[in-house]
Amino acid sequence: MLKKNFFLIFFIFISEICSSEIILKDSNLKEHKFKKISELNRFITNKDNYTLNFLDHMQFDETLKITNSNNIFLNGNNKLLTFNNIIINSKLIYDVNEGDQIIYVNNPNHLIIGQEYIIYPNKKDDRLLEFKIIDIIENIIKIDKPVRFMSHVKHIPVNSPIIKRENFIEIVNSNNITIENLIFDGQNKGQYLGHINYCAILYAGAKSIANDVNIKDINKNLIIKNNHFINLNGRGVAFYNLIDAKVNNNFFFNIKQEALEVDHFSSGIINNNFFLNNRVAIQLNDAFNTLVFKNFLLNNTININIIKHFPDKLISNTDLEIEDNQIINNK
């Protein structure tokens, strides 16, 4: 009982400190001199041994994308990152059907050729369609590939909103990536569920162990440490098809989706992180060979969630280890 009360007092003390820091940052946002992310080279493509130092507070009007690169170091220097104003760009004026390669919208002037967008339902639910615009002719939008409904989608109806895809950092098919000492503040922007939108860090490997790929050919080594992830309407950190990820000494606060998700066919070590007031603190979704230990979880709606979709012949979650985590809920 004494040990339990000690941890309770400790967590309340830590949460009050963190909360006061967050309030202080929020109240001083107007005093920061932000630069636009577009002022940086926001595409890191086919690079090796590259370092990006954040020397100013950054306002993200576009996503920073790392693609086909190795040995990349993002040094945050404790700088604050925020989203620019997120607006609903346009809506459908006709239903979208499978096989369509054009869609009809009511307000094309807010849309940009070459930009990625997501169609959401009118209610707050998961996305219906992801696409890139390749041409705009009056109210007709030509998209990059024929429409294929995702498994949960039966209908893409008229008046569905079209939202610009916006995340802080997206990484694709890259190895040995380190991201440290950044403050990702979503400021609760974005009014739809952000599974792949309004997120801090999304990683997608190019190959999967589910496709009989040799494990040595899988993307590996993502290190995320000493960061703050706060007030996000999407996920904090999520990675797919990645092995040997290391997420440690981070703070996750007030995240409306999963604060940290080890997603399909990924593995890693999750330790010494602090999760406070998130919808889901840690989610292991068809993960394997993952160790979750010595994390502090306080007042999350769901603390550690394990999901199994795929059969054992593709992925087994029997090698997950969850130990020495301190979990307290006062809700």
C-alpha cells in the first residue's frame, strides 16, 4: 500500500509539473517567432548521412517527408512545432464509385495539384479514400489512381469533406532515422479522426515479413527519444513494417488517437516514456518481438491495447513482453 501511494503521489507531482509546462508553452505561443516548414528543405529523398537541425520554432504548412534515405538525424534543439491553420478545403458534389478516376467537388480553388488529400465521412469516423490530385479542370478533379474501396468502406457519398493530408513528419523506406528533442504540439487542430492525419510521426516500411521477405531486407532502426507529443487529434507515433524501433524518454499528452502504435509487422523497444491523458497510450497492432517496459501511464482511457488481425502464419504476438510499467488511472 505504501509503495502504491508513493507512486500515486509521484505521478500527480510529475503530471502537475508537465501540465504547468504545457500551459506555459500554450500561453506563450504568440511570443514565438515561427518560421514556415516550407522555408526548409522539406523533402529528404535519397540521402545518406544527413542532419537537419531545427534552429527556430516551426509552423507546418506542409509535411516533412523522408524517403529512401539512411542515417538521418533530426535534432530538434527543443524547438516547438505547430500546424498552420487547418481548414476543410472542399466537399463532394457527387458520390464516388469504385473505378472512378475523377471526382467532382464544389470548391476546387482551395485544392492543389500534386497534393495528397483524404475524404472523410460527414460524421467523425475513419477515412474513406486517400488520393493525390494530378489535374484540376473546373469542378473536376483527376486523381492519381482508380478508386478502390478500403475494407471498411461501402459508400463514399455526396457532401463528404475533402481534407488536405497533414502530418508533422512522414518516413518511407528509410533506415537508421533518429528524431530527438522536438516538441510536437497539434494544438487540437483538425476535427476528424486522424489515423493518418494530424499525426506527429508516421513511418511506413517498403517491405513486410508478411510477404515472405527476408528479415534482413526489412527497414530498421527508428530512434525517437526526448520528444514531447501533445494535443494531437491524430496519432503521436506510429510505424508499419519496421523492425528494431526504439522509443524512449518521450512525453505523450492529450492525444486523441493512439499515442504510440507499433503497427502491422513491426517490432521494437518502448521504455521510459510518460503517457498522460491519452485515448490509447500504447497499442500493439499485429506487432512482434516487442518489449514494453518501465513506462509511466497515468489517466489514459486505454493504457496498453493488443490487437491481432492477421493469422499466426503471417504474424504472431506471442513474443510481446510487457513488464515493470507503472499504470495509474484516476478517471
